[in-house]
Amino acid sequence: MKITINVYKERIVKSLYLKKSLSCAELSKRIEKSLHVTTQLLNILAAEDYVIETGYAKSTGGRKPVMYALNPNVLYVVSVAMDQFVTRIAIMTMNNELITPVRIFELPLLNNDQALSILAEKIKQEIDSSGIPNTKFAGIGIGMPGFIDVKRGVNHTYLPTAGRSITEYINEKIKIPVFIDNDSSIVALAELQFGAACNTKNAMIVNVGWGIGLGVVLNGELYRGHNGFAGEFSHIPLLFNGKLCYCGKSGCLETEASLVIVVERAIEGLRTGQVTRLKELSVNDLGKTFLEIIKAAQEGDQFAISLLSDSGYMIGRGVAILIHIFNPELVILSGRGAVAGKILVTPLQLAINEFCIPSLAEHTSIKISALGDEAELIGAAALVMYNYEKDTKLSAAKLRVPKKMISAD
């Protein structure tokens, strides 16, 4: 049976990216080829500087196996993290390290027909300014808010494309493979591969941002649901507050718990004479305003603490529902809001204690992400490498594969 050698080469590259360092035996199992063929593939990749030896693994009683890793600068990824107001673009190595500083610019998504063309142009500018040729990029990964059809490359909420897909549009402009996903799924992917959910079978990753997103990990895999829309935590109809959500419904969790609400309440508090060290907050710069609230809370400002505590408590009510339904071993607070740390966790845990059946709640741990606001950028890079097998980057001719390797072993 004929095989495509590049497929196995790409599986090795993908495996080493996700696991950082593996032995030939471990790679053999992952790519489902014999040790003999895997060794030959590693030799080819090493000759082309794609793979390097990193030393020996710990001995388990026999000969120590040689460990392999990717040369971090052999391929690059364009990582894009979007929210409703601001977009960040980074060029990253295979070690998820930045090549250049993260480019940050305002890009409102709601009712913006030009958002996609602006996004494509900004990505192109970043690639051109890096001086790295297109052939060195494994792909462009984009995390964005909204209802995302991953397979079709369409966002049903933002970035209208007039019948075309977002992935096709950007690919035509830049000539590099493009992959998109919901921002909270991207955050969950980062936590699953490189963060607090690593080696965890069942976890809920709560993306605390301008909305309250959710990534669901079941049996060690990211769960997407029937149409890929699983995780719309923000729009659980949890409340009877009569507040209209942007989704068109009322009483959504987002209307009481999102960071937008935290900022709005802070500004309203200043307007009504609330005693606080906060000054001159602006809804026009949500990111800066939120960081000022965090700083004030960390310095003991009671008003700032109460704002974050109210948000944490409402998120905790939602998490209590998740615990009853999924019985996870771990709940992770990630995304922009994770910087609030224990100020959010304490009231969140209080709500869980209040609304959860104790025998369920006692077996679920709550953790704060160490990735924080960088989770979406890292997840966007991981998205590219998860899909790496779908796009061949090196020609078979370049691999100089011996004829005996052309047939399956």
C-alpha cells in the first residue's frame, strides 16, 4: 500500500509541538509506524533541521532513550486573539515564544462590515514586517468571539463575508493556511495542552472576559457539541433581572457577571459619589479601566473588591450548574479576568458552596490559570498545529525518502 511520507512527517512535527519532547518509541506509537520507519523519518527531519536531539530520558531499567524536540525556529505561527473591541497579533515559534512584540489595535466587531478586510491587512502587514517568508509559516490561527462554524470557517455573529468563508478570504489575501475557532474554545485548548488542564480528563475552562465563555474538556478532549457551539456559558438564562443581553434574550449570566458590567458599575459608582480611590474611568478603554479596577482591588479598595466579588459570585452560580451537569474534576478561571485571582475565586467558591450538592462540589477543584490573558494567543497557535496534518508544508521531493520507505511497513 502506498503512503504519503509527508503525512507521517507532519504527525511527528505536530506531536513534538504538542508534547515538546518525545522518544522514538513514543513517536512510533503516535504516528502508528514501526520503530524502523520512525527512526528514518526522524533522521530526515534532523537532516533538514526540523528536529533536534535533546538528550536522554530517565532510565526505567534499560538503555536510556534519546529524546527529540522541534527546532523552535524552523516553523512559525501567526497567532491572532480577538475580542469584541481589540485584536492582538503575534508571530510565535514552535516553543510558543514571541518573535516580535504583540501588535495590539482597536477593531470593533459589532456592525462593522470592514472588520474582516482590516484584519486581513493587519495580519499581512505583521508578516511582511517580520521578514519571514510565507513558506516558513505553518499557518494562521485566529480566536474570535461569536458562533463559529469551524469546518466552514464562518462566524455567524461577526465578520460578515458575503457568502465566503473567513478562512478562504484571508488565505486568498496572504497565501497561508488559516484556521478559526471560538475564543473560549481556543483558551480551553491552550489550558488543555500547556496549562492547568494538562493531563486532566474532565475540566471546565471559564474564559472570563467581556463575555463569560466556556471550554469543555471531556475524557481528555475538547468537546464542541453537535454543531460546534458548545460552551455558550454567557447566555445561560440564569436571572430574572429583565436586562437585555446583546444576544436578544434577557437574564443571561453575562448581564450580571461580565467584565463589561464590572467596568460599567465602576463608572456609575464614580458618577454617584461612591467612596473609592478609582478616578476618571472611561468606557471607551475597557482594558485599561479594568486593569485600574484590579489594581485598586489589590490595594484594598473596598468598592473595587465588591465589584469583582459580585461578578465572581454570579459566575459561581453558573459554575454550580456546570458541576451538577458535568461533574468535572477541575474548573479553571482563565482569560483576561484571571488576573483578578483570589478576588474572583473566593466569592465563586462561596456560590458553589451555596448552590451545589456538597458531595459533588467537594470533588471539584478551582484553579486560576497561569496563562491568563495570553491563553488565547497560545491557543490560536495550538489550533494551527492541531490542523497541521491537513496542510503539507514540505514537498516529498525535498524529503529525499528512500524507496523502501514508500510502502507501508
